[in-house]
Amino acid sequence: MKFKKVWAICLASVMTLSLIACGETATNEASDASPAEDTATEVEAETSEANTEEGIPSYTELNLDDYKDVSATIKFTHHKTDRAEDGTMDKMVAAFNSEFPNITVEMEAVTDYAQDALLRLSTKDWGDIMFIPAVDKVDLAEYFMPLDTLDNLSAKLNFVDSWEYDGICYGIPYMANAQGVLYNKAVFEEAGIKDLPKTPTEFLEDLQLIKDNTDAIPLYTNYAAGWTMGAWDAYIGIVSNGDNTYMNQKFVHTAEPFNDPGDDTGIYNLYRILFDAVANDLIEDDYTTTDWESCKGMLNRGEIGTMVLGSWAYAQMQEAGDTPENVGYMPFPMTVGGKQYVSAGGDYNYCINVASSDENKLAALIFVKWMVEKSDWCFNEGGYTVVKGGKNPDMYAAFDGCEVTSDQPSLPGEETFLNDMNSESELSFNAGGNDKVQRIVEAAATGSETLDDIYADWTKAWNDAQAELGISADQ
């Protein structure tokens, strides 16, 4: 089902106030008392009331030691099916219960999380904690409890501005990622690769060396899983052009974002890596039969040379076999103006159901804060630290010399523009648009389309969306 259709279903029960506010944001109009401002005022009032009358403190006000006797049963809906199966989630809940024995945490791991979570939102009956799916920021207060102000959270945690609206945060990352490439060190050595590649052209040459000199699959696409293909979108902004304002501020205003800049950079050359790798038989024999779970052991054992995934996958690859020391993580092979850039930012964000009871909201907040600050989940998953001053895994040593930065937030009044463009164009960059990346694999494998054909189609969809939404395309 296309994202646009799913989104329409999910918005069927959204209140009129939210629809009005969304319309005003899209046209960038403002008044002395806009619905969005009224919503922000109501949120601030609710936060104040929760702190004084309901006994629910904000995230930064919450002292875990003061709430050891809280009793409740809460439900946590998440996408970590692998960590549910291997017992990791149960172990963390057991550790939590050693400190908070009266809070029962029920969990549901959902396979097709991106779409399923959106469909559940309108029912309000999805549990107490989930990871925020791709919703419009203007609708955050409709679904989720405000957790704290951006200023308060930013003093304690990293990457908390992804799900902020009007200075209020509705989500906190469970971990943060740096965007690079998984590789097997032993395969690189056998292939004769002495230095890590720094450009798309060098990377493709190295993939050819792997094919020529080893028995490993040079680049594993993970096509069949679908969601894994969306990982390529994460390199669109900072990594491909060195601009941390591009993704959330300039992309929606760019008339031709998919043109080739001619210097081995940009979105064009990002997806060119995938297209050329497929066209030159540098991937698995049959991309339709890839398997997410088994590929972890394959990379560990040296049966796969490289995979394009966020740093969250590193720990899983290490755990999947007897040679964890051969699993490496390198910066994405793109160099802008003589420098490599690494994009780091929050992964999925915890949120709390605004429709939950007061008792469950408090228990949920306790669980979220414990998970963020005491569970070590982020570190164990190979994530960048969410807690300021926290420790980072050694895997990031390969990023020495790179500039590590994160995307800047949208401009005021344009908070929903990227979501709006993603929905209208049905391209869904960084929002579950896996089918458009799968299209690249299919086209390269069958010869049905050139990469330029695909980019021309994307450009038309992008420009049509800009025209429909009244978003200027002047950059």
C-alpha cells in the first residue's frame, strides 16, 4: 500500500483543529492567534496541569528514585522483532523490574512497523509506549503526551529535536545512529583493498575487486526485506553534500535535487552506487531471495563483503557468528570538498500515548527514562550515545578525521513540509519509501529503465508535489 493511501486512512479520525493547523502550516500563513499557536498553548497548559495536578513530572523533573513503588501494567509496542526473539527485550524488562517490581511491561513486536503503527494511531488503543511513526509534527499533541521542553531536554540528551513542535518534545530517541557502511575486514584484505574507499567510484572499484578475488558477495542488497532498502535514504543530506541544513530546510525547495553535480557527490551518485552494483553483477545471485536474519551470519563469516545500513546493525552482525573481530564499520564513500561527512542522529523515538490513564503515563515515563539512561541498550546496540557525556562504542574509530554532524531542524512554519512533500510525491524519503529504492534494483537487473529515467520520474513527482502544495522551488 502506498504511503499516501496509508496516511489518508490514518488521518480519517483526526480532529478538525489539526486539519486546519496543517493547512495553515503548508501555506506558511500566520495570524495573531493561529490554531497551531492555540494548540501549543493548550499543550503548555496540559503540561503544567500534569505536573501539578496529575502528579506526572516532565522527563527532566522525574527522579527515578522517588517512584520505586509505582504500580501499573503498561504496553510497549515496538519494531525490534529480532531483539524480542533473542531474549534481549525480556532481559531488559527483567532488569527494569529489579528496580520497579510493580510495573508490569507487556510488549508487542510488530514486523511491518512503519505502516502498522500509523494505522493503529487513530484508534488510540495501541498501548502506552511506542516508537513514533511518520506523522505530521502538527499532529503530535493529538497522539502523544508532551515529555518536556526542547530547552530542558537538550541540556541532558542528544538528538531530541526530531519530534519537537513549538518548543515541546514528544519523543526521545532510544538510540542514535551514525550513517556508514558495514564491511568484513577479512574480505577486504583478501580482495587486496588497502584503504577504505572515499568516493562512489572507488567503492564500486572495490566491489569489483571483491568479486574478482574472493568468493564473497560484494554488496548485499537486502532487497526482499523491503525496509532495509530504505537505509539508502539516510545519506541524502549531510553525507552526500556536506550541508546539515539541506535535508530539513533546502531539499523541499530544490527544483532538481536528483541532477548529477559531476563530482561524485550528491543524491545522484548516492543511488548510482546501488544501480551500478546491480548492473555489474556485484550483488547476490537472486536479489528476490535475500534474507535479513541469515545475512547477519553471512557478513560475520565473510560470505558478504559490504552492506549499506546504519550503525545500529553493527552489534547484530558481530553477534551473529564466531568472527566478530572481522565486522567493521566505515564512513559512507562520499567526499565533499576534500572531506568526508558523517550524519548522526536519533533513531526511532519513544513516545507515550496521550490517551493512556494518568497511572500508565507516569509508569510509561519511568520506563522510558530508565531505558534511555540506565539500560545500556544504546551502547549495546552500537549506537551513538543519546545521553550527553555518555560512552560510545569503539566501532566509531573509523570516523576519525570525518566531520560528524546532525541535520538541523526545519525552519519555523515549515515543520510539516518534508512530510507533506513525501506524501504528495509518494517518494517518502526517510519515511518508509522502500519501493522506490527497490525500483532501482529491479531496473538495473532487468534493464527496464536507466538511472536517468528513474531520476526524471522522481523529479516530475517532486515538482508536481511542490506545485500542488505551494512550496517554492527556487534553490
